[in-house]
Amino acid sequence: MAVRLWRWLREDVWEIRFRRYVALLLAAALVAVGAWGGLRLTQEDRSCARGVAHPEGSNDCVGVATTAYDFGQPRLTATVQAIDRENRRLKSGSYVTVALLLPFTSSAPASLNDILHELQGAYLAQYQANHAPTEESPAIRLVLANPGADGAYWRGVVDRLDEMAKGPDRLRAVTGIGLSTDANKAAVKELTRRGIPVIGTSITADDLANGQNGKDPFPGLARVAPTNTDEAAALASFAKVSAGNALLVYDKPGDPYTQTLQSSFEKLLSGSPYQPQPFTPPADRTQEGTTANQFRQITQLLCVTPGSTDTILFAGRHTQLRQFINELGGRGCMDHRFTLLTGDEGSYLTGDGKLDRRALNSNLSVRYTALAHPDAWTKETATTGGSAADATALEDLIGRAEQGPVGPIGSIALDDGELIIAHDAMQLAVQGLREATPTGESVPPLADVVNEWAFIKGSHRVNGASGWICLDVHGNPYDKAVPIVELTPSDGSRFVRIAWPEGRPPAKECLPPGR
């Protein structure tokens, strides 16, 4: 009996211990699983697509996309897919890479339209280059670089582009850089410091150009758009602006675009009897803010100027331009006629639903310098500086892009000039890359592409759809055609005429003179 009791007690104690042991093992396993799950939560996947991810603390998708990724923007999808089809068609080792640097995740409708049109223009030039009858090399692969909605993450993107320039991607140029902003200026400065060639599409600020005061702070930067100084000179030659009949309204403190446009306008108004009128917009100039109230007061001041003052020079971004026009439409001196002249930001208003177009029926004309316009070369009578044939070649390609194999690339609009100018920028990139490629080789050295911009003139000019591109030794276009465009009371705009920074078209040789 005692033995049986002892055996029973021993078995019972062993079972209790076994159960405790199992319980401890289960608890440890649960803790481990919990810890692993917590680790997974703290190390969440922040990728958006290959080469693109959310930066720490941001939901923006930033980086360099090398696949058919549209950055969450459905309006870009068709064009992005067309680019991906063209890229996948290329044979390994037969191409070089060009990156299109734009804020693809912008939320501003006007900026997104601009981005779509630049994307379409760059792709059409890529397709044109890769399918030319002469089959020149190297072929062009196009990738999309996004520095963030406001460009804040440019440094990481520049680092990635630098890696691509040194590695098997064979990156040889960056194009795009649509807006003249501080972030874009910093990105261009760093890219060119690292020896990467850059081609600006619609940047016009003078301080984002080489050759100012004889210095080249951005070695390797080429541009297809005139500087603000050239745009202002073209405006002046067109409108016969004089200091006695014009008043300047400007953004204070401004940004690279508005500051250099203001400076250019001030030179035209030297000796004016009227003090320029500033306005202060929100730091994010795509926002409405309270600027409209400032413009209401400025219109009241305009109404008390003598009748001989009939011209307003406006140095500001498109949101504030639209607000100002709307206020001018309700001014108290409707019998006083005004012509408002401004830079290429006016092109954004062609599709702006918030613009009160009734203002344009109120003794008010709004004219701006466009980067390009689809009607320019069909109506221009100049025999140099561009041609209808070059513009028609792009129009024919656009017609083919409605369906395969070129397209589809989505809805196309040309009035803002962005598709045309982005196409020409890519054409410039392609010519520079191919001219810099040594005979018998397939990839040009980066330094040779940088040096190539100095030779884009004379017989080596680029016959762009926006006009001839003849670069000076600093990479700036010489006497580039500047379409003057007027907003219309009905939707859209109308081409007025081409103006020239030099007051006349370039000679047939298109050789920049010594200054």
C-alpha cells in the first residue's frame, strides 16, 4: 500500500511538473511570437515600387522608378505604361539612361497637368529617337525621378542618380526640373557638381542659369527655355513698354522665378514715377491664403493712377496671378483699360477653373510669354529661328500616339506648351548623348556629354518644335523664340505673335555673338 501510494504521488508530481514545463514553453513561444510581430510592425515595409519608398515620417513616395509605376496618379498611368513598354523593348547594353526629374506626387491640379504634359513630351522624344530610320545609338531608356511633392527629398534622389551614373544603369543625363524653386536649384547644383549633365525644360530663373556675371555655378547645365531676362526683353520689344506708362506688381519676398522676373521688369521701368506694389503670398504659392485681399487694395491704387498708365507688369506665380485677374475684373474703374504682362506662369491659367474669365471682358487684356505654343509656327512669318515643318513633325507623332505602337498616352493638351518644350529638352539630351559617344563605342563618358552643350549651335543646332535651340558656351539658348499668348474670355488662349529677346529672329547661322 505504501509503495502504491508513493508511486501515485511520484506520478502526480511529475505530471504537475510536466504541465508547468509545457505552460512555460507555450508562454515563451507566445512572447517570442509577440516580439517578432512587434519587430515586424516596427520594421514595416515602406516601399512603393522598385526604387521608390516612403521617407521616414512621410507618406510621399520618393525615389527613381524604373518600372511602370505612376506614383499613385491615375492621369499618368497610360504614359508611364508606354514608357515601360519602350524600356523593356531595349536590348541590354544597347542603351543609356535619362532620368526625368519632376515632383510626380504633387497634389496641385495645375502642377499635375504640367507634369503629365512634360512626361508625355519626354516619352514622345524617347520614342522618336529610338525608332528613327537611321537607327542611331545609343538607344534611350527613360526613368522617373521624384524628389517629393515639394522637392524636399532631392538629396536622396540625387544620391541614387549618382549611383546609377556609376553603375550598370549608365545614367548619362537628367532632364525635367520644371519649376525655378530653391529645392530644384539645390538639386541642379549638386547634380552638376557630381558631373551629371542636366537639361532644364521650363526653368527660366536667371539665377538657375550659367553665365551670370561670367560665372558657371552649374557646370553641365543646359536649358531650352529663355531666361526671365530674355522673356522680359521679348515682352518689351513686343509691347513697347515704357517707364512712364507701366506699374510693377511683385511677389515679396519671392522665389527664384519671381525674383529674377521682378529684377528684369525693374530694369524696363527705370525712372518710373510709380513705386512698385508688393504682395505677400503664402509660403506654398499653390495655396490661396489671403492674397486676394491684398490684390483688391492694389486694384484700388491702380484706379487712381493717370489714364496714361495702361500696363501692369506682374512678377508672381500662377495662383496669385489668377487671384489678381479676378480682382481686376471687379475694379471700380472699368473704363480704364489695362494690359497685364507676365512670364510663362500665365500658361497655367489656360485650364484653371477658378479663373473668372468675365474679367477678360472688362477692358483687361492678359498676355504672357509662353515657352511654346502649338499655333506659333503655323502663323509665324519669320524665315529663321524655327519652322512649321519641325512643329508639324511633333504634331504627326502626337497623332500616332492615340493608339499602339506609340501610344496610347492619355489625354493630350498643347496650349500650355509643356509637352512641346519637354519634347525639345529630350531632343537636346539625345543629340548631346549621341554626339558625345566615341566612334565604335556605345556609351558616352559623362564629361564628354557635359562638354557637348558648347557645340549646340550653327549646323549642330537642335531644330525643336518650339523653335531653334542654339546654346551659348554657358548652356543658355540664344535668341530663342518667345510666343506671346493672350488669355481669352472663353476657355483657353490665343497665340498673338512670336517675340525675340534680341528684337529680331536669329541669323541663319544661329551663332551667339560675343558680349
